[in-house]
Amino acid sequence: MKRVLIVEDDIEIIRLLEIHLKDLGCLVITANRGDIGLRKAISEKPDLIILDVMLPEMDGIEICQKIRAQEIKSPIMMLTARSEEIDKVLGLEVGADDYLTKPFSVREFIARVKAIFRRQKMDVASPSSEKNPKLMQFDILSIDIDMRKVLLDGKKIELSPKEFELLVLLSSNPGKSYDRTKLLNMIWGYDFQGYEHTVNSHINRLRSKIEPDMSNPKFILTTWGVGYKFNEELRET
């Protein structure tokens, strides 16, 4: 049974989502304030968090940041109002996996939830159809796919789910360049056209965690005019 946390201050929306999530066989946990939602996200560690942006006490963007800072890997679907374009961008950049714009149809909501659950069942280490080894070692960088663990010179590096998936995709295909649009489609699961800068933000954060020298990247290289690739000169050992 999937455990879903809804953090939303509109009781009617909570009731609507709760009904349809229970129809999917989910156990639903709710919170109508941001601070309460954060506490439940930390204590319950649900399989999915549905997070409104506008909340009393603490907004959804701050909650999302704090959830990821706590190393909670639960997928986060953010709910935004149609006029809150900046919140969609910020939500994706601070670690949300998906967003849904209000007002939304129940059919679309259910489709998004099912898509997230399908991705959880899939080998997240293989966002593409290409087969990846379970353990990869590149110089001082070690990537354990099954354990979702990354070590840099023996020290554990904490990555968000999207940072990890980006790293695995790129490192599984050294030398292969991916443009930002393709990375959006492969990692986020469907087309986020217009949000290519989100990839830049995730790559920058990933580099800040694994690169010994940010000014001279060793692992993730920029393919000028295209996107990014993993350094093909680093042979897997």
C-alpha cells in the first residue's frame, strides 16, 4: 500500500484527492499547514508527497527545500495556481519531481500519480532503455545503483533523486552528449518544455557535490551549444 501525504489548506481539495487516492489503494495522510506537513513528511517518509505552494505558516517551496535537506527521497508533486509561474520553476529547482496547475482535472491528477508510482517501480538507475551496471567506479567517484549511494574518495555524497538520476544517466554513457530538452524528458518523465534552465540548476548542484574543482569539472562536462556529457576519458574501473 502506497502512503501519500497531502499538504494542502483547502479542505475540499484534500477531500477530493483523498477519495481518488484511496480508490488507488493508497493510505492517505493529510496536513493543512506547512509546518505540520513538514513534520509529517519527516516522520512518515511517505511514498509520495502532494504539496501545495501557498500554505499557512510555511510555504511549499520552503517545505520542499527542507524535505530534501533532510535527505528524504519521497517524490514531490507540487500544486500551483495558474499565475504562479515562478513557483513552478522554483519548485522543480529545489527538488520537486512534478507539478500540477490549479484548477486541474481529476483524470490528469490520477495519471500523474500513476506515472510517479510506475517510475518508482522501474529501475530508476536506467532513465533510458540502455542497460546499466549496478556498480560503477570512475577514478575517485563510485556509484552504487542498487543502494543509490555515491562516494567521492570514500566519502558519502548526498544527492537528491533527480541529481542521482542525472549522474547515473550521464555516467552510464560516457562521452554521449545530452541536450537539456532531452534530459528534461528522460529524467522528469515527460515534457517540461520551457524549463531547460532547471537542468542547469540541477547540474550545477550536482557538480558542487562531486567535482573537486567547480571551475574545472572533471566528471560532468559541458558540450558547448548542446548540453552535458560525462567525461569519456575517465574509464570505468
